[in-house]
Amino acid sequence: MTFSDWLLVGTLLALGGSWNVIHADGGSERNCSAIPPYLPSTVVNTTLRLQALREDMSSFNVSAYIIPGTDAHLSEYIAPRDARMAFMTGFTGSAGTAVVTLNKAVLWTDSRYWVQAERQMDCNWELERDVNAYSIFCVRDPCRMYYCIMVAFSNPIETYESYSYNLVPAKLMLKSIPDNLVDRVWTDRPLIPPDNLIRLPDRVVGVCVCHFFLSASGLFNLRGNDVPYNPFFYSYTLLTLNEIWLFVHKDRVTEDLKLYLNSTCYLAHCVQLLEYEQVRVMLKNYMTTSGVKVWIGTEYTNYALYELITPEKLLTSAYSPVLTTKAVKDETEQRILRDAHVRDAVAVIQLLMWLEKVVPEGKETEMTAAYYVNDKQKDSRGPSFETISASGPNAALAHYSPSNATSRKLTVDEMYLVDSGGQYLDGTTDITRTVHWGTPTDMQKVQVALWGVNMEMLGRRALWEVGLNYGHGTGHGVGNYFGVHEWPVGFQSNNIPFREGMFTSIEPGYYKENDFGIRIEDVVVIVPAHTKYGHNYLTFETVSLVPYDRKLIDTSLMSTQQLQWLDNYYLTIRELMGAELDRQGLTEEKKWMLKHTVPFQRATDSAAISSLSLTLTALATALLHNLL
């Protein structure tokens, strides 16, 4: 599964007017230039919401109000109650920022969501497609002093500073406020889930906590369900040399958890429970203490907390010690994360085996396949992201997920790509396989991706050589029953260097518009490379355990070394998955697995590939040499 961030950009101009609109069934996208304007039934009427928001804006003397698409914790996935941009605009895409002035409303989003925005927004809103400028210019009445308002809790430090800087030429000021004006007009805003928090069982994490993390979920081995696909709960933690403060909705902490946290004492190892909404007040009070320094990671700290820390008491790094420590898994975390991938591989093998049987019958769709792969395994807590189940031209959309409106029937004549992941009590998984149930063309055949280098550019080299590329990252970190995209591990320039014990996905791909898509994704763990001369090199060991589609492997393009690696990988699948499938009594699935892991080389030709050679092997030769 792929993940990328983006920044709102563009220019706002004042424009007055009102719209008289109608709903009809004559098309899927709005037409605001028609008289009267045409709106499909999928749009949301935002007139009253905008009116109420503008009334509040006037009381604050502001000319523009900025509504980001994230939450106070800058999360990848947000809870329904934090979807303020969607509430105000009607647009439900995962990336975007809205700006409301006293007489205009504009949404910025990237090209993945332009069509969706035109289908969901009414004519109160304009869609800004220019994502290459780096400023927002708000409109100011020359007779009055106006501010552009940004909610401090919902914006990262860098965004605030960038906006503030770019408003200087317009002689406007950017002002932060802790309260959210959208919440004042969102009368039926969803509530926080009432479910109590849980702690990971001792059989998963052992009897002691080995790491101290500043995120409450990691530090205390607690989990919740406040955010879709991630076991997170609303919280902040302030860890000092003498105290631990956990800001949380206290009514969700059971008596057993209070005992577990030692919340009734005030020693250095005791967790003091404070209400979630008190975090700014308590941090502000703490800053009055003489001689203190507060360390934050600027990448994932919201401006509401950052602005309270005086410069002389501030210590910053791009990433907090929370993230950099959590990125390296200890022995227990490595073991249980490997175990989770074994069980997850059973679910994917069951899916691929089932599809191989039923697709020729012509009854199954992208939607039914997506539902099937979410079947339960031991300790499963649901998917780690919305399953990407895509066939034919839909697979050419890297971030596509099926819906009732877009789901295509699966056939033996098209490529099929499935990118799925699970949340388990002991780990988080993410895997992609591309298959063809008929006879693939030469154009569609690929050489299976082989892992072993730690540079983004090498993952793209095979595509670059024929003038191609893919528009997403090559990989991302993976957590232990945590986020499926665990920053800052990965292959991008702003990721931290690899260290032993880190887990990352590797997922090169190729997408031919309106035709097909190919992606192979595995999760790997960074381990020492045992070299002849004992140098301190690292390499990757694959922990995903599902065979690739043999029909899409052209062995004539592969070196002996690559075939050796592939056969060794298949031997690992046979050993680990064979034992697990036997344990679960899945005889038919085991036969399928053995059929699809038959060695590619004769036994006399097979040899163990050295770790050093594997380290020098390219990440992916993604397409046939005559693809074009």
C-alpha cells in the first residue's frame, strides 16, 4: 500500500454571488456554468453551513478561515468527528484543504481527487487545481484590519510558518486559535467512541515494557479504536525526568488500566491521568518552570502546542525520539511481527486460491474479492487500510479502491491487483500481489521484484532505463499493531537511515493508463549481511510469505543469481507456510501453495545466494524489456 503527503497551494480572489441549483440525474459531475446550475444527487448542500461559519468569522474580524483535511494529531486516517473539511465542502477525499472567505469558498486537492470533488461539491465551492504555487492570499477590506485564521490544533508547524510568510506581501496576518469554528456550526458532529481502552495482552508483548514512547499507544502498550484502520485513541503524553502525564478521556480508562498504569501514585514511574482537553493549560503551566527544556519533533507536532514553548526552552529535531525509537523493533517485536505476517499470508493465499477457482465463472467482482480477503485470522482486528482490489484499467490507478459505482467484474482476460493489509494484536501487515488468470501478453509479463538494496533510485532503475516511472514511494515503515505507514522509515530523502530491526515495505510498480497496473509489495526486515570479510553491512529479509504469479515471471530475463534468490524465497514460504497451513488444517491451501512454489531451477543448479550479492541485486525489474 502507498502513502504521500502534500501541501495546499494556490491563490484566492474575492468573488461574490449566489447560486440557484437543481438536482437531476443527467450526469455524474456538477456544471456550475449552466443556467440554472446542474448538480448530481451526490453533492452536499453547504449553503447553511457556510452562512453559519461566516457569521462566526465576522465576529472574529477575519477575512479567511483555513480548514485542513487532518486532525490535531496530523494523522493519516482521521476519525469521522474530525472530518471538518468533508463536512464543510461535501468532498470526502483523503487529501485537501479548504479556505472560506466572507464571499467565497475554495477547495485545493491533488489530481487524484479532481473528478471526485466535482461530483461531491455544490456550486458554493470552487475547485482549485493549481497545486504548484506556495501561497494563499486572503482578501482584506481596505477599511478594516483582517486576519486569516488557522486552527492551531489542526496544522503542523511548517504549514503555519509557510502560510504566515507568504501572507506578508499581501499585508495580512495569520492568526492561530485553539478552538475550531467548524465545530460551532457542526451540530450533529459524531461523538468520541464510548469503548474503553485496552492494553496488549502479556502473551503478545511479554511481561515488561521494553521501550518508552511518547505516544500514549506505544509508551503504555494501550490501544483504542478512535481512528479508522489504526488502533489509536485520542491522547497526548508529556514525559519528564520525574513525571508522566497522560492526557486522555479519563472515562474510558477502566479501573484495571488505572492499576496497570500506577495512576494513584506520584512517583517517576506513575502515570498521572489528565483530561485530554487540558493539554494546552498544563503545558503552558509547565513552561513557567525554571530550567526546563522541551524536546519536540517538528514533523508531527501541531502548532497549538508548539506556540506555547518559548524559544529559549525549545529543543527540536525533525522527528521526535518517539518515532525514531519506535522504528527499531526489539527481539520480541520482530518475532511477533513475523508471526502476524505468517497468519496474514494464509488469508491472502486463501483469497488467491479462491479467485483462481471462481473467476472463470464470471460472477465475482472487485468488491467481493475485497470482502473475501478481510476474512479473520487469529488475533485479527480488521484491515489496516481500505483494500485496493483492482482489475484491468482500475489497476492503473495506484490508490484505487472499489465502490458500488466503480467495481468491475473479474475476468480471465485482465490483470488483477490486490493490495491488502491486516491489523493483528501482534503486528500490522501490508502486501500486494498482481495476477492473471488467463494468458498474459508479453507486454504484461514482468520479472518478479527482487529485494536487497536500500536506495530509492535503484528501485526505479529498471523503469527509468525505458523512460518510465511510478508515482508513489518505494516503501514505508510498518508497525506492531500500529500504523500501516509508520514514519520515518522508508526510501525517501526525508526518511531516517536504515538500522537493524526496522521493517519496511518495498513496492515498485508500473501503471499503464486505461489498461493495467502492476505492483509487487513485500514487507522486509533489516538484518545484518553476513559477508566474507565481516564488514557491517545490512540487507533485507522478506517476511511477506505469498508466492508471486508464475504466469507473470519471464525467467529468460532473470540472472542465475535472481533465480537462486527466488527459489530460496519459495523454500522459506514452503517451510513457514507449510507448518502454519498444517496447524490450521488447510490441506487444499497447502497444495495450492506447494504448486505455486515449485523451484524455477534444477536442484543441481540451485545455490544459496550470498547476502552481499543480494544486497547488490536491484529492487525491481518491473517490466519486460520490450514493454513499449
